[in-house]
Amino acid sequence: MKQQESKNIRFDASQIRPPSAADMQRIGRASSRPIDTSDPAEVRHVKRHGPIWNAVAEGMRRQSLSGHRLWKLARPFCPQMPESAVYEFLADKRSVRVEYADAMLQALGVRSIALRPVAGGKRRAG
């Protein structure tokens, strides 16, 4: 194997030239200006939720339910649904199976469209 050359550059502090008067003035002017924090780049992207998430969130808001209470109400409709599925779905950290989403919607009293599998179990494009 070939020995790779290090990408780190090593030098002594004596090799660094001191900043000039113009550099110090430029730094002083830049640090005296106000910083614009009104719209940071990482806040610009707002994720939009799907219709199922919106229906669940709206139903919870209307009934003033917590995530735990929703899970308790949904368990009769889907006993194998873990509590973490509700919390992670609401936090948009995961998607949920159709059975879980249907159980949450039934617990909230929201009517949902029945999803039927296509004959043969495969969907065709188009």
C-alpha cells in the first residue's frame, strides 16, 4: 500500500504574519454592523404534512388530546400499534402503516376512505 500524504498543513506561529492596519479596520467595521437574524437559511424550508397527518393533528387539537390519550383511544382498533408510532408520526420522524393511521382516525371519529388492494396485490402505473 502507498503511504498517503497528510492533508494537514503544519506551520509554526512565527510563520503567521500579523494583521495589517487595513485588516484590523475591515474586521472592526464588520463587527460593528448589526447582524441580520430575521430569516436564517435553515428556517426557510417549511415541511408540509400530508392529509392524514393534518386530519390527525386537527382532530387532536379539536378534542384537546395528548399523544398518549390518542394511543389509548386507538388501541381497540389496532391492538398491536406501539405508543411510539403515534409520537414519532406526529413529530414527523416516521410514517405509519395504513392500519395505524386508520386506527388513529377512527379513534378521533374522522371518516376515512377505505383503501382496497388492487386485484393480484400489484398496482399498475397509469
